[in-house]
Amino acid sequence: MSKHLTPSVAGLTLFAFFALTAPLPGMAQVPTFSPLAPTTVTNPPPDLPYTLGAGDRVGVTIFDVPEYTGEYQVLVDGTLNLPVAGSIVVKGLSINEASERISQRYAPFVRRPLVTLTLIDARPLKIAVGGEVNRPGSYNVTLNEGQQFPSVTEVIQVAGGITRSADVRNVQIRRLTNLATRQRYTVNLWQLLQNGDLSQDVTLRDGDEIFIPTTTGIDLVESRQLATASFSAEAVKPIKVAVVGEVVRPGPYTVTAATSGAATADSASGSNRNVGGGSSTEPPTVTQAIQVAGGITQSADIRNVEVRRTTRDGSEQVIVVNLWDLLQEGNLAEDVILQQGDTIRVPEAETLTASEATELASASFSAAIINVNVVGEVQRAGRVSIAANSPLNQALLAAGGFDNRRARKSSVELIRLQPNGTVQKREIEVDFTADVNDQSNPPLRPNDVIIVRRSGFTRVTDTLGTIVSPVSNVFSILRFLGF
């Protein structure tokens, strides 16, 4: 049967310990509660038998004494109230230990009592989970009949799975062993993933506390492997991230990877974008977030993309991502898996060669289309749409090419608004046979303006036309008046 696990009303709790009442004759009174002694570290916790506690329902059978046989519940003070024997403390005892204690209490009333104790309905176990999980807190674990204790990974799953900053090699389990000592154990869930070492996925007991520390450094390869673990966060759950820097539409986005190579985003304005198709269960990545932000601009430095992440302890981790290595070597580890609250910053490149700009234009996370303006002596002057990082020649052709009668075909003027607000003007010699290069056929950026000037002959004829036109108009008026 499946476990029913629900968050308790309280958050991370201190576990209450009830005083043992009604001691056996001759037994010393239980000492009052004192603060827990310092914890110790060992590996891993022992596999202890089930111990009774308040809320357990048990069956007590005394051989050949049916009038004393029945079902009883362990009371809130940890005792069983049995016929004739009265109140018997069973809190913290295993089934066998409780049977022995009940037999001792019935010895004065029954000759050689044979007591059988069975667990009919187990109480909910309270387990706390803290650190690098998505929903830290305390949880109630209900065990059905014949069910085993929950394991560490099962409870982590219920707590929403580990975050991307979790140190799974040093998962801590704190367990109260008596009224004065809390023992701390360490398990290595990485060994479970790599070697199938089930001894690391230990079973938990009532009152156990799990703490997953923050890793001191994120290994990109291990991070992708952890993302597929059964105790990781749900892959298709949407997350909210921010994308800033050299992208077309910086801002906050809600990103999900419900489809292969795709991402859906709801920006602050409520607009949606869907990229790609096919099915996948992989979580959102850096390139998917950049896609939904419109893609990188032509001045992006993809070798030093930063993912800024706030951990559960309040510190910030900065992961430097080299997307150029992803393009050149196919290194998927550089396409970092994101989590809720991440900020992706794409810096501006100090230098970018024409060949690199052309290669970036074909990347899946680059802007697909840019708009530039071509004005002057072309067939279709105005705003034209071209593929990102297209060269100057491509924009001229998109505008229908030169006006053969009027255009100066030797050179054009390129006007570009720089990120710092200044305007750059360049005179570029046109060579339609040239490959992409910074001198004669540079790659364009959004909102570049290309001015095609008039040829010398056209300027002269246009000037003469301006001079002659008024004289022609006078002769036309005189003819009209009959002179």
C-alpha cells in the first residue's frame, strides 16, 4: 500500500517528549527533561525496530485468558491501560520489549502469562526536512498495515525534491536516541545514484530530522545527473526566473520545459511564447530561458553567461556558463538546469569577430529576426526584416537592391546606435561578392540604418531640374494666358 504523507500544521518542530508515568514497582522515577547533549557523527543510522508511541493501536492477547484479551490504544502519555494490570508504560519500547513488560505486570494475576502483542494500526510518524529541498517543513507519514518505514529519498520527494544547490553526499539525519542525546548520522545519496548502494537510502523513525546542506561548488555534469534522480524536483513544474543583459526582451519570465527543446514563457506583460515541439520531461535550462526572452543580441558574450542563485542559507551562488562551448563541442553540461528564482545575466562582448557573429546567428537561443532600415536610392526603401546577424549585403537585397538610374553603387553609409547612447557612422564600400567581414560586408544589428546616396550624375540632374523647373512653370503660365 502507498504511504499517505501530508504536511503538518506546524513548520520544523521540536519534538515533544512525554514523561513516563506509572512506573513498575521498584522502578526509579524518570528524571525530568534536560537539554539535548551535543550531537555526534556516525554513518549510517542503525535499522531499529518499531517503537511504540502515543496513537498506536495494538492487540493484546493473553493465552487462555480471553477476558484480558482485546485492542487498546497507546495514550497520549505513552501508556496502555489494561484490565487488572492497570497503566503500563510502553512508549519507546519495541513490540517484544512491550510484550515482556506486560507479561511482568500480569505475573501476579496470571500463572506463567503468555502475552502476544501485535501492532494493529500504527500512529503517523512525524519527520522534519530542512535545508536544500523545495518545501522544507515537518511531515506526517501514515503507515498502512504491513508497510515498511519510509526511506530518506521517499520523504525528500514529499518535500518537493532537492534543489539544484543540494549537497547529496552529506545528507544529515538527526535522531533522538534517549532523553539526553540526539545522534547525528550522515548518508551519501550520490553513492546510491552511482553504485545503487541501498544502504545509503536508510529508513526513518518517528521524530527523525533530515537536513540537506548547501554544496560549496556546483559541478555542471553532476547537476544534470541529479536532475534525473527520483528525489529531484518535478521536471515539468514551471519556474519563475529573470533574464537580463544582452537579450532582446529582458525581464521576469515563467518558464517550463513541458515540450522537447521548448519553453513557454509568461512575461510580466502576460505575453506567451512557445518554442519547439515534441515531448520531454527535462527541466528548464539556460538556453530555454534565453529563448523566451527573445534570444541573445548581436553583442552578447555567451562565453561568460552568469546564473545567480540564492541558496536556502541566504548566500548567493554564481555559476559561469560557457554557451560557446555548447555550440562548438556540444557540451550539454553548459546548458545549466535552472530552479525557481534564478537570474540569468548575459553580458556584453568586448570583441566579436564577423565569423563568430555569423555562427551565433544560427544558434537556437539567438534572436531569429531583426529589423533594419534601408533608406535612399533603393527599389523598396523602408524597414526590412532579416535573419539575425545577416550582413549588409543581405539587407540591400531585401530592399530590392540599388535603383540602377539614381544610386551610388560604390559605397553606402551605415549608422548604428551604440549601447552607450552614442551614434556610429561608417562609410562602407559595397562588394556583393564579399563574404561576411567587418570592412565591406559587416553583420547588422537591430535598428541599424543603411543610407544609399545618389550618384554624382543624379545629383547634377536633380539640381538642374530644380533650377529649370521654375522657368518652365513661367513659360507654361504665359502660354496659358495667350502670350
